[in-house]
Amino acid sequence: MNDEIRLVFPAKEPMLLVARMTLAGYACQFGADMDTLEDIRTLSDEACYCLMHQPQPAETIQVSAGMEGKLVKIRFEAKRTRRIIPTESAHDPEIAHGILSSLASDVQLRHDRGDMHAIEVAVHLGPL
């Protein structure tokens, strides 16, 4: 990947705006159209929300993005706390995968000890 960016922020819902706007600004530099920018903002919210609502929730989230040809590859990774919250409040990974798959060309959910700890997506910025 070239021109990679990284952002680390507290895993708090008000901070989702920082992640979504950073990723949209990054993709805009490579010619993303308005629909693609909206998809990136939406998938950013969904990925971060999902990582924040696992049985072992995130304390911080690191987002990295880089270009490979006409694909922007984005990785969302939770740096988790040691506390466990009830599993009924965890975000369903199948729902997250369905939503993210409608917005990105490739979606990978990474699990560790039963919790999702990272989400990787690829978004095509040019005509297919």
C-alpha cells in the first residue's frame, strides 16, 4: 500500500465522526465520487460501532487505510479492555458482515477468543 494513513481514537460513539470524515477525506484525494464517499462514511460507522459492542469492548480503535491500484483498503482494529460485558449487548457479526458487504467489494471479519477484534474492507474507487 502507498500513502497509508493511521488514526487512533477513543472507542466512544462521538468519535465516530472523526474516523468517518478522515476516511472520506482520504478517499476523496484519490478521486472517489460522492456515492463512494457516503459508502465509506457508512461502513466506517458500522465497523467502529461493531468493534465497540463486543463482549470484550474496544478501549481504542485504530484505523489504517492505503491505496492499492483503484482500491482503498481499510483496517479497523480494536484495542480491547479486559472487562467483559453481557453477550446479548454484543453486535451480531453476521449483520455487520451483511451491511459492510453491501458497501465494500471485500470484507473480512477477524476474531480472537470469540470476539471480533478487526474488520478489513476494500472499496473500489473507480469504474469497475
